[in-house]
Amino acid sequence: MAADLTSFHACLRSSSRILALVGAGLSASSGLPTFRGAGGLWRNHDAMDLATPDAFAADPSLVWQFYSARRAAALRASPNRAHYALAELARRNPNFLTLTQNVDGLSLRANHPSSQLLHLHGSLFALKCTSFYCDYSDNNNTTHPLTPALADPDSHSFIPAADLPHCPKCHTGLLRPGVVWFGEPLPWSVVHTADSFFEQGKVDLILVIGTSGSVYPAAGYVDRVRAQNGKVAIFNIDVDATDSDEERLLDAPDSERMQWIFKGDAAEWIPKALEPLIGKIELPGDSD
């Protein structure tokens, strides 16, 4: 593994345009469960069934309690070293862009420049009005609870619509979380900005962090880097490499390597992997 890291560092130093695709594994060391492992009360529900427009229309009380619990968990969590390492790389390299599938807000709290951070799936802390005639949105609302009725995410008692979050602009429409639900398209502005990054020049390296990188549409970005003859580095606890991937890893000379796989905690790997460009990462409050 030390040899792998050495050859990766050589690639990193020679890479100008770098893309990161990150998923739930990035925040695992911050104590956040994955979407499908929300735990507690929500073990009795299929989380995927709570993340659709139809679910919200049928039972906004249940959906809002689920998302209120996720907001509370994200607010309790703190960014880890991987969040800070990516933020530091963004500050040092204007040609670095992070595409995050996470909605927890931890990258922004690690001071990742917002201009170099695209939220593919929206944010738990974005709100928008569901009224067809209202265009209200709030991209960073960290108030918790949003209404007194949502103070106890484990109560699971029915909450009347009148006691759920309502739009402060039109006063009639229910607010909903500004996340991308199943069956909804990715935000157009995010897709356009990502496309523009590819159009501006070859992406030399993509870092696939805390995600399989095999689920579309996000996996399409990995394919596009490979199509440009760019290189891929995967950092994940669960790595699913194909036989051809393994062959390339074992047989290719360092100078011809097209892919690296680092299995383990992203919070440990990412600061180590990026150290040649960003130096040592310290968390706020770390002492010598």
C-alpha cells in the first residue's frame, strides 16, 4: 500500500485539473449514518419510500419527521479531516471541483469554497415552497426545530399540516426539504456547472471518495474522466473492483497506472493522500 500511495502522490503532483466525487462514506467518521441506515425509529421504514414527491404528498408529517431527524443529526456532527483536506485543496487549486452527493452540509462547515462545491442531491438545510404559485427558497436554514411540533424526532405522532413548516412568503404553501428526491432530476445549474468544468479542459484525476462511483447519474462523471484518459483514485471502506480493474492495478507500471484503490476510512486516507499538496491537516481544537 505504501508503494501505491507513492505512485498516487506522483500522479497527484502532476495533475492540474482535479475532480472529487464524494458520497456518504466521507461523513461516516463524523458519526452520520448513511441514508439507508438512519437507525432508531426509522429502521421500521424504508428510507427510500420517504424520499419521493408522492410520499410527501401522502404523508408530509412522516416525511418531515424523518428529515427533521436527519437535520438534527447533521447539526450535531462535525466535519472530519477528510472534509478539511478537500476544503484546503480547493483553496490551493482553483482547478479543483468537488461534486458531493451528501446533503449534510459538513463540507461547507469545513469552509470548502462554495464556488468549488456542487451539491448533486441538494441539502438538508435548503427549503423551498411546494406551492405552484410561489418561488420561495432558502438555501441555508439551520434552525432546529423548524416548528415546535418537530422538536422530538422520535415521537412519531401525527403532526397536522398546520403545525408543519410553512412558507414565510406566501403563508399557505408547505415547505419541503431542498433535497433531490427519487424521480426528480439533478439541479440544472449543478449539472451545467459540472459540464462546464469538463468543457474547460481535460480532467487529469478524479477522486472517488466514500461512494461506489458505480451508480448513475453520478457514475457518469467517472466515465467521462476515463474517456478523457484521466486517472481514477477510489477511497472507500467497501470497494467493488472488477477483474479488469485489479489487473490494471497489479500489472501496469507506475507511470502507466490509470487507477488506484485505497480501502478504508476516508477520514484517514484523504489527508494522507493529499498531503503533498496541502500539508498536514489539523482539526479545529487540535493541540500539539
